[in-house]
Amino acid sequence: MPGESAPASPATVTPCSSLRSREAQHPLGWNRWRLYLRERFPLLKHGLLIAAFSSSAVSFAALLRGPGMIPSWHACAVAFVTCFFFFLQLRIADEFKDRDEDARFRPYRPVPRGLVKLRELAVLFLLGVVLQAVLALLLEPRLFWLLVIAWIYLALMSVEFFARDWLKGRPITYLWTHMLIMPIVDFYATACHWLPAGGGIPSGLKWFLAASFFNGVVLEFGRKIRHPAEEEEGVPTYSKLWGRKRAAAAWGVMLLLSAICGVLAAHRVGFMMPFLGIVALALVPAAVQIRKFCRADKPAPAVRFEAISGIWTLLFYLGLGLIPLAIMAGLFH
């Protein structure tokens, strides 16, 4: 899921004893959180993607309302901060949800090794809720109710929709039920523009939201495809579930579906041909990666799935939001 970092393999993780020794030298609270964020929610990496995600949503909503519509900086700021905390909350929810499996199979992670406590993460989660609510009420009070919908879905995800064992036995159902959070959050981000501006939900938003869903799947597949030599006990991956060739093919199909929805969304704002160029630029290395990975004997190429997924998502959202908005506003003239 977008906002998550790929679980590190034992070969690339510092032993727990060394980590505890290093952490003991820096007992201050900020250092603990700095290490936690670096391992579980890298600010630069996720911040760039979330900035592209949120600004694209606001910009695309403005473009749908017609040429010359420029979103306010207030809308962009609220969308970014709210989305940032949504994805951080997803990460925190995962820490609670996976605590037993992490303690058994991934003791090198921050929570099992005692770097941060779950109750501390719960406080951070609630602080995010308060900030999100305040920002929504300040920008447009009606946004609060959309926020509540997103919170409810996040809460249901956190308890696995009260059907954890049933979902675990059905990986595809598990995937799409959890990935629906992406268009829900994206819809909220678009509403940061169109709801204060009035006029209702802009026509054509459905393709953007569909693309958001498939982009989330691309990121999820990208971080859970590994070479057989990199697989870990107790860590579910799609390459382990389906085999590396089928998993790589599934990743490619999700890229294509994302691209199709993106092209249809770009058509609604008169930016289809330039967006096709962005899509072509990104799909070529993806195709090369699939070919190399399926033939590789060494584990290294698997890492590129996550990297390409991240670059694809960044280019995708810039190509549907900020770039067309800047061009149509005449900022490149």
C-alpha cells in the first residue's frame, strides 16, 4: 500500500543488538522518531509522492472546472497535510495489525525491538486526526463529513473488516478491499478544491479516482515482488504466492490499467497527447524490468519494481495535475 516501505530482508537489516546499541547512545525522543520514520515512513520518499498525489488531485479538480481555474494555496496545503497524515495513519494501523507477526518473524522492526511503543504511535495517530479535523473545518466545514467517511474506512481496514482469517485466505479480495482507501483519500483531496468552490462534484472525476486505485495496486505489487532468494519466512509476497513470472505480469497489467484510466482522465482536461508521452516514457523501463526479472538468476533486479513503481506514480500524478495546470495557466510561456 502506498505509504508503506517494503519490508527489509534479513541480509540488509542491521542485527537487533547493534541497533539497540546504537539507539542507546541517543536516548532522546526525537532520535527514536527519526529512526522510526527512516525505517518505516521515509519522509523525503513518501513526502514527494504524497505531494504529487495531493497536488494532482486538487489541480485535476480545478482543471475539470474549466481553463483558468487555479486552486488556492489553502486547498493545496490542506490536501497535502491531510493526505500525509492519512498515509502515516495507514502505517501506524499496520503496526497494530501486524504486531504479532512482526514479533515472530520480523523482530528487527522498530516496534518489536522496542524503539517505539504502540501507545506512542496511537497518540501520534490521534494527533493526526485532530489536525485533519481542524484543517477541514477551517477550509470548508462540509469537508469534515468526507473526512469521517475516510476515517471509518480506515478503521474498518485496521480491524480487517472483522474478517481477518477469511480475507487472509483470499489475497485478491484482501488487496482490493484495502486498496479502496486510495480513491477515498484522493476524492477527499479533490474535494479540498471543488467543495469550497461550489458547483458539486466535477464530471470526469471517476477516471482519476480509478487511476488512483490502480496506482495503489502498482505500488503494492512493486514492493512485494522478490527474487526467490530474497523471500522471508512469514512475509507474504505476490512472488511467493503466484511465482515471480505471474507476479511480474500482474504488476505490468496494473500499470496498463492505470495508464488507460490516466489517459481517459487526461482526455477530460485536454491533455491526452502529452500524457500519452509520459505513459510511453514510463512503460518502456517497466517492460524491460519485467523481462530482466523473469530471466534473472540474481536477486538484485527485484528491487527495481518498487523504484519504477514510485517513479511511475510520481510522473503519473504530475502529468495529470501540476504540469497541465501550469501549461494551461501560461506559467511555461
